[in-house]
Amino acid sequence: MSKPLTDQEKRKQISVRGLAGVENVADLKTNFNRHLHFTLVKDRNVATKRDYYFALAHTVRDHLVGRWIRTQQHYYEKDPKRVYYLSLEFYMGRTLQNTMVNLALENACDEATYQLGLDMEELQDMEEDAGLGNGGLGRLAACFLDSMATLGLAAYGYGIRYEFGIFNQKVVNGWQVEEADDWLRYGNPWEKARPEYMRPVHFYGRVEHNPDGVKWVDTQVILALPYDTPVPGYRNNIVNTMRLWSAKAPCEFHLKDFNVGGYIQAVLDKNLAENISRVLYPNDNFFEGKELRLKQEYFVVAATLQDIIRRFKASKFGSTEVVRMDLTTLPDKVRQLWTGNSWSSCHLSCSKKRHAVKLTSFKFAWDITVRTCAYTNHTVLPEALERWPVDLFQNLLPRHLEIIYEVNRRHLERISALYPGDHDRLRRMSLVEEGGQKKINMAHLCIVGSHAVNGVAQIHSDIIKDTVFKDFYDVDPQKFQNKTNGITPRRWLVMCNPGLAEVIAERIGEDYIRDLSQLKSLLKFVDDDAFIRDIANVKQENKLKFAVHLEEQFKVKINPNSMFDVQVKRIHEYKRQLLNCLHIITLYNRIKKEPNKAWTPRTIMIGGKAAPGYHTAKMIIKLITAIGEVVNNDSVVGDRLKVIFLENYRVTLAEKVIPAADLSEQISTAGTEASGTGNMKFMLNGALTIGTMDGANVEMAEEAGEENLFIFGMRVKDVEALDKKGYDALEYYNRIPELKQAIDQISGGFFSPGEPDQFKDIVKMLMCHDRFKVFADYEDYIQCQEKVSALYKNTKEWTKMVIHNIAGCGKFSSDRTIGQYAREIWGMEPSLEKIAAPDDPR
């Protein structure tokens, strides 16, 4: 296999990376060598590859810092409304290349490193992924930060600086094994500690009610230490801030109070406090009611709110002088977006702080809280919605529990007045769930405490209004909106797929990078043979490159001329990797039955992490690898079908596999995937989608034309009808011979000859209690895959369909999403204004 061009070689041929803005290469080399000198420790004379990476990162960071300072000066002088995006996850991935793209530095850095005898891609590979997220929600937050900076919004991301991010996944004998992600072990060149803004956060204690007011006393105090990371916009010189909090124990104990043993134990106990920011919870779409998780949620909320109010009060850049004491104007200057249902405590903290410290009445405080806060819901799966036991709340946040009860009393008074005598409605809408163990329903609290509530795709927002939160929609329909998710085209096209970005730029110019709706202009080239050829060539180059990567990293050889059929996402029953498995087995059986038929060759790649405690998900990984063992070693099948499990799927691996994919699998049961964003990334990078009418797939079909996607399976109404009728897996099993054969092979040990019963739990789940109805969509899925195989043989028609999809991607830019949030929820106007660079006169 001949090696394809590297991205570095490719970038030397293209202009989309901003050749016109190339910085002085000599200056870059000088700064690089200066940083290298200070990076090297005194007892080492020879630089390592990591030293070179840090020198390059610091050289690029120099270009960020001046813009960062000027941006904050700009905000303090203009005093705009600010938006605060709170998320427990920011799945940033790597920073170096993204920063070079957004600052138009990539070509200059390429040239400088080349002249220094270094390989840019090797240096980039030294950077650790900042894996502070589980999947879609955390990656969405990262895309939103990019778009908020690109659109000139005074925006801040707030979260937790986890010492250990999402675990590294190893696959050993087909089983997932988790390894700690010690991403900070070599340091992080992109962050800056800001101890001057450290804030105290209180836990536990008790509440005293006195004539002069309410006091929360005898609390345990933990300090929140902020670390700031710059977030550059796309070539507009704006650099916003992501502030992540790290937990630190206070040092206010005295040695005289302890004997030696007591002192040592006291120090050890103090360090326990720092566990709050130690590790990211590795659950995706699953609520685990642990005290540490609630502590994490309150920790980031309490620290962030103190910081927001401090900034609101301050008058000018770098000043701690208080100029605003009246918090009644806060909603005019501040918008807070809570993503996920973990953020209910924010409303309590807002209300507590404004009621107890600055304002006179609870009603007044709550009104300001509601006008300031907005809530984005990301899931309708019942197991993912947070319900905290009252006992846990009472112990950890006793004052906040009192506020919850008061909010609930006023809320239910209002509902009772609107629906007199409707006790069942009161029960359904209460913030406190009775019966058995009393729990606080956090999603309900988020809705009551926000002026706007949105879903993240039209179908998801409709489900929220029609079912999950119908009672709340009936009362306050004006609160509910839709904001379909999006992705940043900077990382997910310009950075990860420079060849495709250039082919597009040659036809329609480079402005589409800031305005993705311009991709519609590509439709006029849909019958242009040269354009069709260029698109197909870029895809083939990306496939060759990924095949080389697989061979180098995993010692796996694949046929780059086969169809790359890819499903990469968290492993979860609702995402239905099992449906994909059944197709693989069916295809394998068909090839075995008719080995001389002209089959369309496929390399099927499945990747994703399973939550460590999710037994079924881990069994699914084992099944995928077991199927692969059989299929990949069958000489009759040969190159016509290969099955690869992509180990340790993460942002950096996504940036490699997505540009290489031909087919994108988006096959969740209709009504279960809130939106999805991987589906958009594949679409933008020239893969065709096989999918159900779920999440954003519905809108993708609207934008590109349903005839340009491979849509199959039940719609939401069909799923509802099947629920009413009763889903009977046995009926499908008995009626469809190929399905029966596949299930019998799994249950009979065909894929686990050494342990025939190994997959009995999966078979039992599929046959007896499959909430996501895999068998119901099997037949339609297999038939749809036949259409995929047939079309793939016609390269020209396949590529024309690809062009329709790329042209239909405009809606799915996170710039469009953030623009809608800004105008329709935050009351802000995006701007494409470019501010002066640090070396320009102001």
C-alpha cells in the first residue's frame, strides 16, 4: 500500500489554512528556540519529542495571550451582557492544532518546524487529549465554546478540572479494561492557575433560624481554585475563557491542636476534600446517585455563582472595586445556561445568595433567579434523569433543602390555583417525589427555576412537550423551545479534513467556514464530473491514511477499497450496536452460503466506551470482538468482510476515522437519541447515513432530502403503537429465518466455542426484555443495508449523494445553534466584528 500524503504535505498545497496570513517564520523559530531553552531542565542537554511539543505549544500560546488580555479589556470597556455556560463536562480533545487553525498560524508553524528539522504531526501526537467528558454532551460544550468566541459573544465556560478524565480503554481478550487517564502528568501548557479568584464552598453543617434571619453554620469548607484556558474564535482576535475549578482543602488548622498521630490523620483527612475534582464520573445517560457526584455539582455551581457576581460588581478590567450593589439589574447583564439536569442546585444557590445577602423578599430573589437562568435538557431516558434522595440533600446541603421545600410550596400553590382539585397533577409536578424514599426531581426544579427550557433537536423538543414534561408545557408553553445541536466546522472539517475543506474552498471560497449555510452553493456542482472526482479522491486518500494508522497502531490490515462502515459512540443498548452485530452475522452467513457472489466488500468498524459498571454494554463489546475473531479468520470470507473494534475511541481518534468513513451508522430506536452530533460530523465529512428517524437524523433528512439518506425502521408513532400492543421478540424470531439463525449462533456458542453460554445474558435480554426493540427493526435494516451495498458499487452516484449531504450540512453548524441561543434565549446579538490584534493600534 503506498503511503498517502500527510496532512503536513497536503497543507503545503492548499490555501484554506490561511496562507495570506502567514506569520513571520523567523520570529516563530526564534520564539520556539527560546521556549525550548527554558523547557529543558538543567541536567539534560538533549531535547525529547515532548520538549519540542511544549516549546511549540508555548510559542503558539504567546500569540493567544495578547489577544486574550485585549478581549477581556474589550469586554470590561463595553460592559456587554455575559453568558455563562455551565457543564460538568468539556470534552476538548487536543488544543494545539485547533488554536493554530483559529489564529491562522498553521502554515507558518508547519514551515518553522520543517526548517528546524521537526515533524509537526509527530509533535501534535505528543499532546494528551483533555478528556473531561463522556461523549456527546461534553463535546457539544466544547463546540459551543468555539462558536461563542467566533460569534464575538462575551461567554465563559465553567466546569471542573478533573485530575483524571474519561478512562483509557484497553481491550484484553475481547474485554474492556479501564485505565486511569492521568492527562496532567506532564503538565498542561494551555491553562493558567488563578489563585487570586479562589472561592470557598460550604457543605454539611446545620441551619439556625433566628429573629435576625437564617444562618447555615458549622459547615465544612472546601476551596475552589480556578484554572483558566483560552478559547480563540476563528480569526477574529477574540479569545474567551473556560474556567475550570479544582478542589483544595483549606489549611486553617494549627499544629498545637494535634499530637503527631492526630496531625498526620488531619492532613490526610484534609486531602480527602480534594477528591471532589479528582475524577470524572464515567457514566453517560445513566444517573448514579452518589454523594460525590452531588458534591461535584454543587461545588462548581457555588464557586461559579460567586465568580459571576464578583464580575458583575466589578467596574473595569483588572479592578476589584465594587460599583454595582443592586442585583435587580443582574438579568440585564448575565445569562446562565445549565446543560443537563444536574444544575438544579444552581437555582437554589442563586436564590439563596440573592435572598440572604442582597435582596429583601424570597419572591423577588426567585424572580431574578428565573430571569437569569435557562435550562437545556439532553435526554429523555428515565434512568438518566436525576432524582436525589432527600436524606442525602439534608445531610450535604441542609439550607438548600429548605429552599427546595419553599420553592415547591409556592410552585404547587400556583398549580393548585390553576387546576383546583387535581391532586394527581400536583403529585406529577411536585419537585419532591413521595412514596418510598423521598427524592428531589432535579429536572422539575430546573424547569420551574428557568425562564427558558429547550431540547436539542426538533423531535426531542416535541417529545419533551408531548410526554416527559407535558404538565409543565401545559402551564408555561412560552418557556419551551428547540435549539437543534450543531458542530464547529473549524475542528470537524478544516482541522480534521483539510483535503475536503480545500476542495470546497476551490469552488465556493473560504467564507463558508464562518457561514456553513454557504455549502448549499455546492448543489450546482452535483453533476460536475471534476468535482465528483475530487470529492471521491479526498475520501480515498483519507481511507488510505486511516488504513495506515490502523496498521501502525493496532497491527490490523484492512482493504482500503472496501466500504468503511462505521459506528462510533458510547456503547449503550439504546444506540443498538446489537442491531449492527446482527447485520454483520447475517452478512457473514450470506457470504458463506454464496461465496462466489460479487459481494460489496465492507470493513465494519465499531468503537466506543462502556460505563465501567454497565454489564450489558461490556458484554456487547465482548460480542463484537468475538464476532470479529470468527469473521476475520475465515478464509472463505477473506477481504470481503472485516470487523474491527476501535479501541479507546476519543476525540483524537474521531478526527481520524470520521473523514475516512463511507457509511455512518445512526440506528438508535426512534425517540431515544435526543439529537446526536456524531451524525452531523460524518455528514459534513462525506459519509452517507444509514439511520432511523431519531434525533437530528430527522432534520438531516429534511436538509439533504430523505432520498439522500438510508432511512429505515419504526418512527416514534410506530414505537408508541408497538408499546401499546406489546412488543413480542419471539414473534420476529420465529418469523424471520436469518434473524433466528443469527440469534441461535450467538446463543449456541458459534462465536464463543470455548464458553458456549458466554452470551446468554445478551440473548435473554433481546428475547425477553429488550426496551429498544432490536428485532422490530431488523428486517427493514437488513433490506436498507442491501440498498447501501448496491449503491456503493456505483462510485459516481454514491458520490453525488455525498455532495447532496455535504451541501445540506449548513444547518448543523454550532454557529447557527449559538446564534439562536443568543437571540432567542440570552437576549444577545452575535457579531462578526474582528477586534484589533495586540500589535495593531487600538
